[in-house]
Amino acid sequence: METGKSYVRSQVARGAIGAVVAVAVLWGAWQVSKGGAEDGARNARERGAKAPLAAQAGQGDALRVDVSGVRGDHGFIIGTLCKEGEAFPSGCTRTARAKAADGVVSLDFKGLAQGDYALALYHDENDNSRLELGAEGIGFSNNANLAKAAPQFDASRIKVNGATRIRVRIRYSI
């Protein structure tokens, strides 16, 4: 059983970890809300401009993420993807978003270079592009555990080589 001081320290540590994760996931939400990598290519096509080579259909490798455990159909599932060398989970440059649906929702990342990546995602249930820590679900590739610390790149590492598909279980604290 934890003593008073050690209990307070553990609660503060958990809060700090939560804040780190919240900032990382919010960065991804901000990327999506300002246009993100996928939206940028789509918006360029809508304006009549040619999309960057890596974003064109049939170019590069692709990652499909099947997100299981989604509760309800409110809001969106938002994912951020870091290539090895980027600051995970706060410095991811690729984003994807899909309408939430009870059960399983898929996110697609296209035009990727072959290599190692790590994924962070959350369920933006109220569609405000901000993680409501403790109320909205979060998940990481390899279902990396958040119990003791924010997951590192190595714990969430996945290999993308051609058409790659992974499954991530989203977790809700309430």
C-alpha cells in the first residue's frame, strides 16, 4: 500500500505522463485541423494542383490501421504516424482521420516510404480537435502500454513494407 507522500508522487507522475500524451495527441489533432499531410494532398487536387508524388495513388507503401474497441459513433478517430527519427509521439508528420463507428474503424496512411513507424491515435468523441484526457480513448501501435510511462518509439515500432495492416485497440479510462 502506498503511503501518503508516495501516493501523491505517483498521482503527480501519472498526471505528467497524461499531459505528455495529451500534448502529443493534440499536436496530431492540430495537424489534422490545419490540413495535415493527407488533407493537404486532397486540397491541392481540389484546387487543380498536382499532389506531391508520394501522395499520388499507387505511389509508395500504405498502412491500414484497424482500430478496435471504438465506443459509439460520435466524432472521429484521429491518428498521427511518426517515421523513425521523428519525435514520437509529438513530432509526427502524417495524420489520418475517420468517422467514428461502434466497433472497428480503419485509418489509411498512403504514400509512405518503406521503413519503421510508430502510431498514436485518439477518439475525438466531441469533435473539438482536442483530447479530453480521461474521457476520450487513446491507443498506440503494438498496443503499447501507458501504465507506467508514455510509450517510446521502440515500444510502438511497426514495419511498413508494401501494403501493411495492423490492429490497435483503443482504450478508454472511463
